[in-house]
Amino acid sequence: MKTLTQGEMAPDFTLQNQNDESVSLADFKGKKVLVYFYPRASTPGCTVQACALRDTKSELDELNVVIIGISPDTPKKLTNFTNKQELNFTLLADEDHAVCEAYGVWQLKKFMGRENMGVVRTSFLIDESGNIEHIFNKFKTKDHHEVVLKYIQENS
């Protein structure tokens, strides 16, 4: 499995969003993009993280940052999650987890003594040129938005 590092070109992707429309990373050239990977829509931790980003979106908009969430869910599950939580940003369905693998976040996880493959919660800040500016992998779901916002404000 490849590990991505700061400074390298972010792997491009095209996935279906919660409205079943194709969205590509390349669509956002000229803007910073926060690509955050999360395990599953409508689970407690993922809901806390998504709602906090929803509530921080206007501040991120002012900093020219677009939010994109990616999980192995179906577009239909993403639609339900978006509607139920009134999310105001793009969620993408990576059902075959190919993009998760390209970003190195599809890994063996241990939970309650059982091992299975899944998404390791990680976020990538991609700069206006498509390079990885920063990787966020040490945060709690409830403070993820604060860690991201603080980094961007201090480095803009």
C-alpha cells in the first residue's frame, strides 16, 4: 500500500456524489480542497465529524477551501445522510474503495478483537495546484474541524 506524503500530487479521482452526479478532484483546480475519508455515513463518529464541518463551512469558504467527504457508502446512503444531517458539502461514494486505496486509507483495522479492512479516518488538504499540502491523521471526530481550520488559518 502506498503512503502519500506532503508535497506530492494528489491522486485524481472521479466518483458519484450524493446526487448521483460525477465529481472529479480536477473540477476544483484553483481552490484548496479538504478531502476527508470517513468509515460510514450515519454512524455516531462520522455524524459528529460531518456536522462540525457543516457548521464550519462558511469559514472554510472564506479561506477558499472546498470540503469533500469520501466513504465506501452508496450514493443513496449519502443522500440519506446529507438530507438527515442537512449537510452543505459534497459527499462521494467510493464503493469499491479504489480511491481509499489510492490515498492509503483502506487498511486492516482492529475493533473489539476482530480484524477487517476499512477506512482509517484521514484528511488531506490539497492545494490550488493539486498537491498535498497537509495530511491530518491525529484528531478526534469532535475536534477535526477545529484542527483543520486552525492549520489553514495559520498557514494561509
